[in-house]
Amino acid sequence: MPAKPSWLLHIPEIRSMLSEVTLPVIDRAVIQSVFGLGRRQAIALMHRFGGYQAGNAFLVERIRLIAELDQIAESRNYQQETARREKLASAVAKFQSVRRAHEVRIEVSPEAFSTRMSTLSKAVHLVPGRLEVEFSGGEDLLTKLFTLAQAAANDYDGFRNASDGTGGV
């Protein structure tokens, strides 16, 4: 399967730029600039869009070019390619987010694994309907939340009492 043209997903921006121009025809230099192409690619594209020679200049009718771009943008292939690119970009963003999260190192002391609600740090205060945590940065907050989770796992009755109101920490 041949590679898709680099300008294909930029049709909305290209169309917008071409709509702002009031000239009836567009020359090769403008096509090169707007589509981000080299000289030969621009000429080949102009041929595709009905370009013609006028003296030494190679031109394409601006209105026809816009109409051709609109037709491409409405095509099923373009819609599928746009959806594929968006899905890929979303997957890459999600991967980068997960990768960053995996790079975070939470400093946890061995004592954290045996913490109970009664031995929880004073920086973590749990009362019915409210949790207050004093922390000095994102990693410190994660450490304290991890310790709270461990205390809840080690002393679920104490955790339930503190969070439900039948006791407090």
C-alpha cells in the first residue's frame, strides 16, 4: 500500500488558506508553500487538480482546487484515514501518559506495609465524609495515600469505623 500524501490530513487548513486568497489562479510556488511540497511534487499535484501552462507559469484554478479538496475530504477513504490517525494519536497519548505514570517512584518505608489505622501518620486525618492529607508534593501525597490504603487493608474494621462514623482516626 503506497504511503499517503503528507498533506492529506491537512486539507482543512489548506482549504482555509486557499479560501482567504482572492486570486482566480494559484501558481506552483503557492502550492509548494501551502501543501508543504517540493517543486516536482507540486507540479504533479497541480496536474492532478487540472493545472495548466500559461506562458512560463504553471497554474491551477483556485475554485477548482478548493472543490477537489472538498471532494477528497468527503470521500470514505479520507474519513477512514482521519479516524485512523485520531485513534493512533489517542493511543500514543495514552501510552505516553501511562509511561510517565510508570516512571514515578513512590518512596515507601517497610513500616508502611504494616500500618494500621491507629498508627497512621497525623498528616492523614480521616473522619466520616472527609479525608484530609497534608503533603509536600505529588509523590509525598501518593506515599501517604498508599500508606492509608495499606492501613485500610491491614485494619479494615478500623478504616470502616473511621470512614463510616462509628469511630475516628
